[in-house]
Amino acid sequence: MTDSNGDGKLEVKQASKEVKESENVAEKYSAMTVKNTDMNVGELSAAFTAVPTLKSVKKIQFANQEDKQEFSKFPTKAGRRSLSRSISQSSTDSYSSAASYTDSSDDESSPREKNQANTKGNSDFCVKNIKQAEFGRREIEIAEQDMSALMALRKRAQGEKPLAGAKIVGCTHITAQTAVLVETLVALGAQCRWTACNIYSTQNEVAAALAESGVAVFAWKGESEDDFWWCIDRCVNTEGWQANMILDDGGDLTHWVYKKYPNVFKKTQGIVEESVTGVHRLYQLSKAGKLCVPAMNVNDSVTKQKFDNLYCCRESILDGLKRTTDVMFGGKQVVVCGYGEVGKGCCMALKALGAIVCITEIDPICALQGCMDGFRVVKLNEVIRSMDMVITCTGNKNVVSREQLDRMKNGCIVCNMGHSNTEIDVASLRTPELTWERVRSQVDHVIWPDGKRVILLAEGRLLNLSCSTVPSFVLSITATTQALALIELYNAPEGRYKQDVYLLPKKMDEYVASLHLPNFDAHLTELSDEQAKYMGLNKNGPFKPNYYRY
């Protein structure tokens, strides 16, 4: 009995000692916070680790009733920020790369209102902050380390200057990887003016570095609808300079030149396009007999479609979702709309992390591929109520309608991996009865009257380049393909290419691939003369016919 009572007293004393020690530490930490006294990380860590775990937690004490009421307040619907904005229609209608609002920044003033100049006194650019150029240069140098093929092309062709005299106007994502491409084109003799194809994908520091190097770049992250078209126009419409080559991603630049500057369009020697959306628009022009210049469809070249679309998306889909939502994929119900190369990459990555993935498809061949890969092929309406994530990658419009958005369950994540911002009917969500809350950069909660909320990423724009980054190595493949396409069109003898849309020659596809093999210490087997004759091939390629699907 004595031992029992003694142990009890020891426990009470120990507990009392723990509470006292915790109060002393709390008092010390509070004093540090209020008085802003110096306390290093080691001292702070030692102070907290010295306190044993307490078995009880004291309730929060309020100085007065008003503080308690203030603490207990919950934001009401009336107090939330409403985003019932209307989006003006651009000349490209559903293909518009418009913005409804922009990211917040320490400097909210528009770059268009600033007078900026680089260290050489040149002011023919418009970026967020030219002072970020040094930081952007380091980003570009990092990208160069993993874009060895593009650097090799720069080194091999720099003496020949195959793009001497070329005046290239470009509209792409402005990232460190794109900057390596732009500077390669300059090293090969071209003059370049550049703008962004997506209002959210521009890395401001990279744009500043390009401007500092002398490239006329007009782009910043979070452009408005008006800013987007103004930047494109500034690239094209400048005194004493007229583009003779176009490098586009999405077709907005091509469309603008075709509509606003028909004389420039007619004198262009070639167009290089790398997206499904942009290629579709080129084929529309060609079919209507309005494409008066040769164009190169880079999107459907093997080295773009089988690497950028598949492997890049396989990695970047997870990166974009993690950075924006911190979601765990294991056990999540996911539907991927479209099982092309982008869809295949997304499904592959999601399945590997334990997500339960189904797909939607219009093409029976792609649908059969999905079945053989172990995915259930469904109609979106059949599964929409049970999905935790809805991901679009079709290149089409209104793939996810307002009616389907209304039927989604609370907390569903909705995003787009296609180039165009039309796949999700975001415009239908900008109505007075729905409330928009900006949670973090590129993450909005769209809240229904009953309290249900859908998590919309990047306002329905391209997820990976809007919300994360993409692997430099795989972009090196695409960028090298684009550079070779420009060289081919610019140097082609008259008559080789007519006013139509062409695929990159197979030999060039193989050359791009060969430039990247040294990264893996890969050694190709060479055909013997007898083997080459038996197969009817040139020993140096091309090794597959144009119809081969890989």
C-alpha cells in the first residue's frame, strides 16, 4: 500500500513538473515572438525537445469575450470572393488563350506600364522584371546540362549558320528549356522575337534572361486576355523587321498573322507547329485552300509524339497534381479522358501509384489499347459521380460539360493535360450562383450553393506547364526536332515543299534520336552489306517506312 501511494505521489509530482516546464518554454517562446529577441534554431529545438510529451492539453484562454467570438467566426458564403467574371471572346473563339485573372505578385503593376532596358540599353522587350535576368540565366544553364542533343546541334551547325537570314517569330511556353532552343536558333544565325502561348507557363526570370541576351521577348506569368494578344502583336508588328519563319505551339500566333498581317503570312517561308490544336488549325486552313505557305507538323513526328507526349506527361502529371493539391494517389478513382500518347502516359503513372484508373475514348483502336493495358473504357456520364479526379487530354472542346461538373462529388479534382483550355467548360462555371475561392497559385475551389466544392487546377489550362515543370531531357528531343524542322523548311530548294502540311522526314526523326543515345551510353548495331541488301535498306537509314507506327 505504501509503495502504491508513493508511486502515485511521484506521478503527480512528475506531471506537475512537466506542466511547469512546458509553461516556462511557452513563456520563453512567447517572449521571443513578441519582443523579436534573437534565438537560434539550435536553442529553439533544444527548448522544445527538452519537454516530455504531456498527457493533457490546456484549453485556449481568451482575454475577453470579444476575442473568443472573433476566433469562432467562420467565413460565410457572402464573405467569400466572387468570381462571376465574363471572359471576352477573342478572334480564335474556343481556342483563345484567355485569362480571367492573374496570379498575385509583390509587384502588381503591369509590365506594359514600365520602362525597362537591359544592360546594353535595349528596351525592345516586355517582361515582368528585367532585374531577374541573372537568376533566369542560372535556370537556363541548369537546363542546358540535360539538353545535350540540342547543345550538340548548336555546336555542329554553329559554323555553318544554317539559319543565317532567318527571322523567326515564336509563340511557345517560355521556360528554361525553351530558352535553350531560342538561344540555339540565335547561335545558328537566326534573329528571334518571342512570346508565350500560355498565360501561366512563363517563367518570369527566364523571360528576363532572354531579354538581357538581346532576344525581343514579350511575356510574363499571369497575362490578361488583352495582354496575351498585345504581346503577340508586338512580336509581329515592329518597324524595320518582318518575320519569314513561324514557330508556333497552339496556333494562336499563326492565326493572328493570318488574320491581321496577311502580307507577312504570304511571304513566310515556313511554319513549324508542335501541338494537336495548332496542327488541327493548319489542316483546316489547308483544306480550305487558305494555307499559302508550307508547314511542318512536328506534333505527329515520332520524336515528339512518342517521347514528349508520352514520357514527359508520364512524369509531369504527378508533379503538377502533387504541387497543387498534395493528393495521395493510392486508391483514388480517376478517369482520364483520351487515350492518345498523353493519356497513355498519364494512365501509366497514375496506375503505378495505386490509383484506380478508367478511360474514355472515341477511337476504337485507342479504346482497345486501353483494354489491353488493363483499363476499363467507360462513358464519362457513367462514372462521373464516383470519381476523385477527372483529367482531360483530348485536344477537343467541352469534354467535361457543366452538367457533368454539377454531378461531380465533393472534392473532385478537375484538370486538363491538353494544350487547349477548352476541354473543360470553365466558362459555364462563371455564374453568380457559384463561388470561386483562390486557395493557392493555380488552385481554385468552385463552390456550389449546397456547399459542394470542385477543385479546379490552372483554370482548365495545361496542368504540367502551368503548375509544375517538365523534364529538360525530353524537351530536348522536341526542341531539337523543332530546330531541324526550321532548318529544313528555311533551306529547302524551291518546289520541295508546296503549300501544305508535312511531317518531319523520317531521316531527321532518326537523327534526333541518335543525338540523345550517348546520354545512355547506348551502342547501335550496324547492318552488314548483306543484311542491308536483304532488307532493302540503306545502311545509314531511314530504317522504317513512313507508315510504321512504332
